[in-house]
Amino acid sequence: MGKQAVGYRVAPLLVSGLVLVGQPAWAEEIVPGDVLSNHLPATAPTMAQGPLAQPIQVIEVQVSPTDIGVEVILKTADGALETSGTSVVGNTLIAEIPNAVLADGETFQAVAAAEGITLVSVDPTADGLRVTITGADAPPMAEVRTEEQGLVLSITPDTGRSADDSLRLLVTGEQERDYSATQATVGTRTVTPILEVPQSIQVVPESVIEDQNATLNSALRNISGVQSSAAPVRSQVTSVIIRGFDIDNTLINGLRDPTFTDLGLGQTNIERVEVLKGPASVLYGLGDPGGTINVVTKQPLLEPFYELDYTIDNFGLQRPAFDISGPLNADQTLLYRLNGFVEFGETFVDFEDVESRPFIAPTLAWQIDDDTTLTLEANYLRNNTTGDAPSLPAVGTVIDNPNGEIDLDVNLGEPDVTETQEQVTRIGYRLEHQLDDNWAVRSEVGGAVFRELTNTIAFPLGLLPDQRTLLRALVDVDTDRDSYVLNNSVVGSFNTGSVDHQLLVGVELARENLTDRLVANFLDPIDIFDPVYSPNNIGFEILRQDVFSRTDSLGIYAQDQISFTDDLTLVLGGRFDIAGVTNDDAIAQTDAFQQVVAFSPRVGLVYQPSEDVSLYGSYARSFTPQAGQTFAGDSFRPERGTQYELGNKAN
């Protein structure tokens, strides 16, 4: 079933000259449905993206009569404005202008601006400005166009429709497919243009994820320097290598979530995936030197939105899915979003079946007042599979094997005895408060609980010299992991003479508990070209493990983005971490504790010779405490990484 948007959806105006033309529902001969669906972008406007970007000042509001109605002109001193969406309430057309403020701070109103237009109002909100145009008998039609320094709304009154008629939007002019993202939060914890971050960042936007029907693992294949690690791409585990290092530093909306290495996130809840390459301990604390993955989830929408989808692949795997959102009250201060799916059926691998894989993700956003927003989020994913197949050997797939090529659908495990039942539950909140036009505070909490109910897998040990006989083990795994993160931060902008500053200061408290038990027994070898299964021939035990580890950490960080001119930006940052790591081994009957302290700096300089090109250089460090012990019983020393990077970026 194709996507269907019910209500009103408008994309941000990213191209100068882009025009949005409002039309009544009865004007189907003007706006046919297939034209509408082809041109409306996948991303709908979301509520409060956070008060982290420097707002654009509107220095003047003009209301000028025209031959067909009235023009509302918002003039700025520097920079174009964008709309994040429109809606209709009664006879009133509402346009939201994010990241904008009125220079004088006062509400603007024009009464009886034109025949058929009773009121034009421009009001400050927590996220920017709200322009409301009220028609005498029905909501007016609007054409919106960007200017180099401002925004123009051409309003036409319409007396030929009632307030109950829906508003349809036709996008005309040059279109962007939104395959290229210009901003990200992973590089600075603030909404910053990628060109202004002195490290390599790549983003997989929602349009790419939807067009590829991608899971998180397959979406990451779009990023250069990122490759799959131990887990196959069809796995629900996120296991990747960035710049040669295995990565455990995975975030959801900027908060660490190590359970991604056990069970990922349902693809219907992924808005975009941001990848920061290189050390990022200055912002996120305990992290790998290769990079950081930040998954941004879908947020509630201002307009009603309903989407149903049913996917069936060539091998019988089916996934009915839904995504619904909108306001819960008339003044749109309480918004919701609910999406989910359930997968079931066969995969392309012989005898490997997905019995059930349900996912649900509710989100609730409450605009408490003009300056305060509270967002509550949760998601639950369960994975029930049978006949799980191990990864295929390299020899015979990507490396030549003298015996031939291995069929990619062959199952080299033991389908009758392998089974997986696991689940993860995540919950959190984000509270944002705007102190004034320049300063804001944020408090956010994320918690995740992973439980492995049953996990019996066949593990490949290696090929014999004949290059066709695979040694195997049958492994019973029992893993429990809990993760909790609290992050509080203050962000604001100020000037010292002609130099602009955007300062971020925060403190983060985290705990991770991991219990890992496993028993491994030999299995009969198997011929990779002519497999014969032997589920009853389980050999002697070769490994048993029962360990517990706990990592508690406290991090204090600060960052200053210093703009000397529009072309030259210096980024200075530092983080002080204290981490305590406990390791208990029930089999060896040993326990150990170590406390480590680290300082992780970052210094970066960005020069933009033109609007679409930047040159940068940076120095950054990473810090990762290590669980486990050496054979001598000593705790492993923390892993440290240091990176010097020079590069250029271009849009």
C-alpha cells in the first residue's frame, strides 16, 4: 500500500524561490492527487526542534493590499526565513516560522487588512513565530515564497468554500529530494551546519531510508568508511566498524544506548542517522576512537498524519506497519506520534524463519508554555526467530575457493536447535526551557533494558585445509544489559565585541550493567557445499563464561563555538570524566574494581571561503574504560585515542 498523508504537510523551504500554493479540496482539477503525492516530501514538520540555533530577527512586518488580496512581508536584517508547516483552524490559516523572533518582541496585528481578510497577526512562540490570517467567511489561500532577507505570504480570500473544506498544498518550482542534509546535532550537541563542524560528518536522511526501505544496518552502508562487523546486515544487532575500529558508541537523540549492540531500533521510528567520524569523547564521554552513531527518532507532528504500509519480499517475509501523528487538543499544545510494525515469515536463508518481530514506539510532546516543552518517548522491540544461520566464510564468497562458490542462501548452522528470543525496552524524556532569546536549558534521561530470553546459535570456528569442511560450535548465550543516562545542559549565545559565541556547558551521569553467561559445545563439522545437519551430535564443552560488569561514569563538559567572522569559526571543547568499572567472574571467583579519570579535549578551526565550501583542521581525543581482566588478573587499562584531522567539505 502506498503512503497516504491525511491533513496538511509542508516541507521546509530549502531553495530560494520555492513556492507553496494553497488550494481548496474541491480543486482536484488543479491539484490532482498523484501530483500531490509525487511532490510532497517525506519529512513533515515536527514540533520544537529545540532552542539551540541562533534565531533570525524579523526587523519589520508589512501588510500590503494587492489586486487579489494582501501580502504579509516579514523582513530580516540577514538571512531568509522558512516555514515549517501550515494548518487551518476554523476560518484561520496558520503558518509556523521556526527559529525566528520579532526584533521588538511585540505581537504584530493588522485588523481588516483587505476585503475578506479580518485579521493578520504575527505572534512569538517557543519555537519561532506564528503567522495567522483569518478570513471573513472561510480560511484564505496562501502562496509562500522566500526572499534573500525575509519571507512573503501572498494571501487570497476565498468565499467559495466553507471552513470544513480541507486545504491541499501543491509544491511548485525546483524541488530538493532532501538526499543531502545540511545540519546535524551529533558534531556539537547543537543544531549546527555540517560545514561549520571541524570533523567529518555524514547523515542518512529519512528520504534515503524510505526509498531504500532500509534498516539501521543497511542505512549505514551509505556512509563511507563504515562497514558491517560481526553481524550480517539482516541482523537486528548494530555492529559496525568506523575507520577500522569496532563501534559501541551508539546514541539515540544524543544519549548513549549500548543495547544497540544487542538489539537495534525498529526502522519505522528512524528519522535520520548521523555519523560523526573520529573521537567524540568531548561531547559524549566514554566512546570509541572510530566514531559515533546518532539515531534521531521521529517526533510528533503539528498536523494530522496517517501512514499505512505493507511490505512483502520475494522470500515471504512480511511487515505490516503504521505511523500516525497529530495534535490531541485544539490549541496544538499536546501532540502525539505512534508507529510500529510486526515482521513474520521466511528470510532468503534456508530454514531461517522470523516467527514474530513486533515493534511499537509511542511519543508524546507537551508544550507546557511558550518557553517550555516536555517530550516523553518509549519503544519496545522483540525478536523471535528460529533456524538462525551463522555468517558465511570469506573463502568461497568474497575470496576465491578452489571448490567453487558458496550459495548465499545456504544455512551452515543447525536449524532444528538454533533459536532466538530477545527483547529491549527503552524509555526517556526531554525537557527544554527557553530562559530568554539567547539562553536555554535542557534535561534529558534515557533508559534501556535488554533481556535475552533464549539464544542458541551455531558459531563458525574456521575451515579445515580442504577449504570445504567448517568447524562449528553450538553456543547458548544469556545476556542481560541495563543502561541509564541523565544529561543536563545549558546552551546560549553572547558577544564579546565583534566576536560571536555559542556556549554549551553540561553534566552527564551514566550507569551500565552487563551480565554475560554462555556455554559453548563442539558441533559436528559441516560441508559448506553440501551441508548435512546433525542436531543430535553435540560434542564436549569447550567454553563456559559467567561475568558481570558495571560501569558508572560522571562527565562534565564545555564547548564554545567562536565566530570571529562569518567565514572563520573556532571550536574549543573539553570534558572531564570519572569512571568506575566493576568486574566479577563467577567461574574464576574473582572480582576487581578500578576507577579512572580522563580529560578529553577538542580544538578545531573552520574557514569558509564560500557559502558552500569549508576547510577545517581539528585535534580530538577519545576515552573508553575496558571491562574484563588480563590472564594475570589485572584490570585492563582504558583505551585512549588521538586524532589529527585536516579536510574540506562542499555542498
